[in-house]
Amino acid sequence: METTEKVGTRNPFAQRLLAERHSWPLTIALHLVPGALVVAAYFLIAHPLTQAIHYPAFLAWAIALLVVLVPGELGLLLWLGRQRNGRWSLRGVVHYLDKPLSRRQLVPIVVVLFLQFLVLSLALTPFDNLIYNTFFTWLPFEGAGGSVTAYLDGYPHSVMVIALAVCIPFTGLSLPIIEELYFRGFLMPRLPHQGRLTPLLSSALFSLYHLWAPWPLISRVIFMLPGAWMVYKKKDLRLSIGMHPGNTFFLQVVGTLALLFNVMP
């Protein structure tokens, strides 16, 4: 059963989403529907567009994510804030924004989370490749499998550099921040089960949401779990934001520079 917080809205849909707890069907839908919409946006909008202008699939996925995450996730959160507060605000919608940790406490934890994410995500890449080659070669996505460079292969050097560089503000930073607001700040505190397994459930559902890249499902749970756990325990969303968007931004900047100066492996 869902219980409803005291919110300033009479909209039944908003009341259901702002409930203290979500039901399992609602939880699963709120996690997986955005992923399905990203895949649909890729096939219907982004991939035809990038093919027409002869740009790689990496840019197509960035466009698909932008089309879905900005109106679908961030837009939903802001709409709920307006329904609840009478103005565009995330107060009462996204949890863990009160910044309970001081900077002195925050920084070392974020550094550790950042490094574990970086090391584990890179170390588990061969395992991800094995999973892809064993189970997912049938996926109809251009450039699927392997590292990010698989989504760039076969295009002129200048096109690959431009595609990566243009996406840095989006797939590198703003879109992962939206994901943290939505999945860790909005959905995790409303999971039907609240307890020691909550961060694991949040990490698993977040990994399942990536329907366009299912082969790193296990590894994604492994390197996302510490951030979800620390946010759940410390009640500070900046921890997972520093870890997740921090890494995507760092890796994409480094990858772009490496490609620009021809030092990619």
C-alpha cells in the first residue's frame, strides 16, 4: 500500500508519485519506462538523424537520452515540485538535498567513491565484453559491445572527435546529474522496501533501466552500489553526484583529448 505525504496538490497522479512509498508495479514502471523511451527515441529520432548527417551512434544515443531525460525525468520532477509547492522546486520531491555533510566530510568520501567507480568500471570491461559476446551480439544497435569507442568506429577522425566533444556537457555531466536526481533522490527513498537492501535494489533497477546496454548489468550494479549505499546512509545526494557524473565527465573529457591527440589504445 502507498501512503501519501501531506502535499499541496489535489492531482491524484501527482499524489501517487509523491507518496512516501511506491508500489512495486509503479516502482518498476518508473525505473524501466524511461529506458524503453530512450530506445524508442534512438530508433525513431536519433539514429535516422545521425545517419542522415553521417555521425556515429554515440551521438545518436546522446540525442535519445537528451530527448527523454530532460522532459521525462527532470521535467517530471519539476512538475511534481510545482504540484507540491506551487512553484518550480525540487523540495519534497527529491530527497537527500539538505547537505548534512560538511565539505570536510564530503570531499574524502567523494574521492573514494570516484576512484572505486573508475577502477572497477575499467577493470570489469573485459567481463562486460565476455557477457556481450556470449549473450548480446543479436542486439540491433549500431556499434554495440566493447568500449565507448565501439560507437565511434568507422568514422573519420574529425567526426569522432566532434561527436565526443559535443556530448561532454550532456552525456558527460548534465544527463548523469538528472539520473542521480531521479533514481537516487526521487525513486530510491520511495522504494517499497526500505532497509539494508534498498541501495542494492536501487542499483539493480538503475542498471536494468539501461536497456540500450544490458551487457554491463552486473558490473554496473557493482560500481554503482557504493554510491547508492553512501547516499542512503549519509542522506546526501552530492555523494553519488560526485561519483557518477564526476566519472562520466572525467572519462569523456579524457577520452576526447586522447582521441584528439591520437593516443587512444
